[in-house]
Amino acid sequence: MLRIDRAPWREMVEHAEAAYPNECVGVMLGLSLDEGKSVQTALRMENVNPGSQRERYELDSRDLLAADAEARRRGLDVIGIYHSHPDCDAYFSQTDLKNSCPWYSFVVLSVQQGRYHHANSWLPDADQTRADREDLILPEN
């Protein structure tokens, strides 16, 4: 189960809408608890994909290392990665799966015509052969 607090959720949605029609990407920081994971901070990252950013994102490994250092500085963990899918569903693509890490949650935000539509969270398996949907708890308004 992944619970996202109000402030990071707002940041994620605003980032996804601002990046439209391209995909955004960011890192979620929080705590891993017995009852699930809690996201307390969302850090915007730059989509460094050299091709069409409308269909793909790429996260610079140095940015991920910096996010990890920031998490440790705050006494938090890197919980996962979020990104957007412009004008399509919040599914976990084969490209997403191929580039995933099994210890992270992956939140995909569907942005339809520039506005947030819905989101799903995914947990890839260790072999990167499939990803199961994770229970996602979002703040109300």
C-alpha cells in the first residue's frame, strides 16, 4: 500500500500538468512502515530523454543519487518514481517495466488534454517481467 500526503500529491499533479504534452518524472521520498509506504515529499526531476519526451522519460542517475542524498538528509527513504502519461491511461508500459527497480513503487499519472485524470501505482517484480498494481491512497481534494 502506498499513501501519498496532500503536499507531495499536489506537487506531482502540478508537475504532470506543467510538463504536458511531455512526460514528467520525479522522485518520491517518505517512510516504509509496517502498514505500507508513506510519501511525504515529491522532488521534480528533469526528463533527460534525448528523443520525444511526449512518449518517454529518462531520469539521470546523478539526479537519483542526489534525491537519495536528500532523503537521507531528511531522515527519509526513496520510496519510488513518478511519471506522467500524456493523453493515455496510467498503465505500466513495457519500457517502464524494462527500466524499473523492484524495490521502488512507480506512480503513473494520466494527464488528459493538460489536466490530471487518474493515477495508478505499480510494483515490478525482481525479474522485471511484470508489475502488479499497488493499492494507492490519495488525499481527498
